[in-house]
Amino acid sequence: MIENGGNKNHQQTFEVSTDTLPQVGSKCFDDDGRLKRTGTVWTASAHIITAVIGSGVLSLAWAIAQLGWVAGPAVMILFSIVTYYTSRLLAACYRTGDELTGKRNYTYTHAVRSYLGGSMVKICGWVQYVNLFGVAVGYTIAASISMMAVKRSNCYHSSGGKNPCKMNSNIYMISFGIVEIIFSQIPDFHELWWLSIVAAVMSFTYSFIGLGLGVGKVVGNGGIKGSLTGVTVGNVIAGSTVTEAKKVWRSFQALGNIAFAYSYSMILIEIQDTIKSPPAESKTMSKATLVSVLVTTVFYMMCGCFGYAAFGDASPGNLLTGFGFYNPYWLLDIANVAIVVHLVGAYQVYCQPLFSFVEKTASEKFPNSDFVNKEISVPIFGCKPFKLNMFRVIWRTIFVIISTLLSMLLPFFNDIVGLMGAVGFWPLTVYFPVEMYITQKNIPKWTTKWICLQVLSAACLVITLVAAAGSIAGVIDDLKVYKPFTSSY
């Protein structure tokens, strides 16, 4: 008896003679009885780049501005090294036992259950899914900002600069939510590869445009702005004087923004579960991680540094909106449209693990419910029939509606990005991968390697705490002058 896992949330059983299935699988099925996985280094890299080069890149100029020319790039490189190293540790935990034939762990939580067990599973689940929900909120806010930037740009130029073009963000968040309700019906990662590739292309598009505009503005300024220590205390930025306290809190928040820009560990195992073998999935995933982290770090350094060089202390929270209504404004429109398209895909990549968890749990609790388990085949001209599930339709729609409403309540892009980066960085990117690796390799306590790993984990915990504190301080500061559902730009 084997399972057909084309849809992880609703699995069917078929009678197959075990004699016909080799230990490592067959032409149609993998060693776990699921349909052959087809993912490669490049599809995995596309998923990662889709997740990583997201809205986080837009806040990097602001983050570097808070830290300065010395600490800003150094912190970014440090985060890239830590992310790559711990991602390799996590990729090695995809299988329990032998890296080629051991038991597969289909999700991050499954890996934690296999290696750590106990209360760690619940803690990991809560942290992971709260973080994924937060990412959905952050992406909704970012998409609405880009949509408004396009509208304001066209409004400003059509009026010859006479109309201030003030507008409310709610309608744009609702529009983004409606699109996500439609795309959220894609069942799982296996059917999401094409959207990831489109989103990855879009991320490169707006990153290149942002980089080009940054370089152009630096040339136009006739020099490089900024200082070694970042924003200067006493300066007036966006109508607010930078005090010593604000300087400290915003520097802490900048750490969270950079952490968010590298955040994808919570979906790494799910991406790895799409990769074919042999070779071992961990080897392929390690290569994909190296490619992705190198590519993203180069982009981040260029976009963040040129953005800071262009604007100095006045670096905007969203790089592309910081260029205002500069010509060619149509180029900025293309970049902002690319951001929206990218975020449509990135939203789905991040939310799939949460979708899968809820649907799998419901299927296990109500195995005989047609509402939860029945797949309705919807014919599509020229394509294979689309599998529609009523529980999936209703619950995913409710999820998108709730995340959209929360985005409308708290439309603070930099603060939310920093908080989500802080919340997810230490536990998901560092702590759990380190602890699982120690268990997997049976590293004795107080050995040199054990001490080094614990020092790494402790240092990253400190970064998470100060980044979270800075972001919370930012939210509190914003709430003093904010009225829910009435934000205008």
C-alpha cells in the first residue's frame, strides 16, 4: 500500500506490490511512495530567490542609513554568511538517518519532531506560522505602497504637478487580497514552480531598476552621500528631529530589516521536498542555497549601498518610492508593477507551508468528510483539469481576508518588516537548525564545535531581541499619530 502525494493535503491509497518497487523508488514513484519529485538546483533557487529578494530589498537603503557605511555593509555580509551556514545545517535535516535513503521530513516542523521532539515541535510550529502570517501582512502592505506609487506618479504628471494626489491605501490592499484569494487556490509547491519563476524574474527587474536609478542619482548629485556612522543625531528627516533615542531604536530596527531580507529558512524544507534524487536532496539544496545567497547578497549590497549613496540620511523606507516623481517616471512605474507581480508569487511561496499544515490537520481529524477531503475536477480548456477543494477554498479565502484586514490596521512597512525579521531570525534561521545539527551529529557538550555553535546561537539571539525592541518602538511611535483604516499617502 503506498500513498500518492500529488496533493499533500488529500492523499489516496493504491494497492501496489512492494516487490515491484525498488528501495530507492521506481520510474513513477519516489522511495516514500509519492509521485516522482522533479525539482532541480534551478527550480529550488527560483523558489528561494522569489522568497528572499522580496520587499525586504526596498528597505535596505534605509537600514544602511541607520547604521552607516561601516556597520551597514558589514552587518549585511554577516547575515548572509550566517544564513548560508545555518541553511546548510537545516538542509541536512531533510532526511533522518542516511542522507539518500533516510526517512523524509516533509516540513520544517517534521524535521524538528524527528530530531528534537517534545515541546520543541509546538514552539517551532507557533513561531513558524506566526512568522508566515506576518510575512503575508508585510507583503500586502508593500504591494499597496507600490500600487499607490504608480497611481500617484501618473496622477502627478497628468496634472502637471498641481495635484498633490493624496490617496487611501485600503482599496489597493483589498485589490491585492482579491488577487491572492484566486492564486491561493494553487494546491501546493509542486504546482507553484511557474509562479516562482515569474516572480523571480520580476524581482530581478525591479532590483536592476532600483540599482540603475540609484547609480544615476549618485552621478547626478556629483558625489556620494552618507557618513561612516549613519544618520546624524539632530538632523530633521521627514519633518522629525533625530534624537539619540530614535537613533538607537532605528539602528536596532535596521537589524530586523536586514534579517527579514534574508529570511527564508521557515520554508526551506518545503522547497527541498520538491527536489528529485539522486543526488541527495541536501547536496542539491546546499548548491541552491549558495547560488541564491550569493545572488541576493550582491543585489542587496548594490541596491542598499547605492540607495544610501543617493539619498544619505534621507534614505526612504521604500527605495523605489523615494525617487518620487522623477523622470523617466514610466521606468519607476515598471519597477513598481514588477514589485506587485513579484509579491503575488512571494505571498504564495511563503504561505504554502501554513496552508498545507492546516489542511493536513483537518484531513487527519475529519478523514471521512467530503467537505474537507473531496477534490472536484474542474475542466480547463487546453490544460489538465484543476482540482478544487471546498475546504481549501473557504479557509484560504478567510486567511487572506484576515491578513488584508490586519494590513489595513497596521500599514507600517518598515516597522512590520523589522518585527517579522526579528521574530523569525533567531529561532527559525539559527536556533533550531543548530540544535538539530548537534543532535544529528551527536556533538558532545563542551567540545569546541559545540561551544562555537552555542556562541553563534547566543549572539543571534541578542540581535533578535534588540531588533524586535527597535521595531516595537517604531510601531508605538507610529500609532501615536495613526488612525485605523484612514491612512493616506
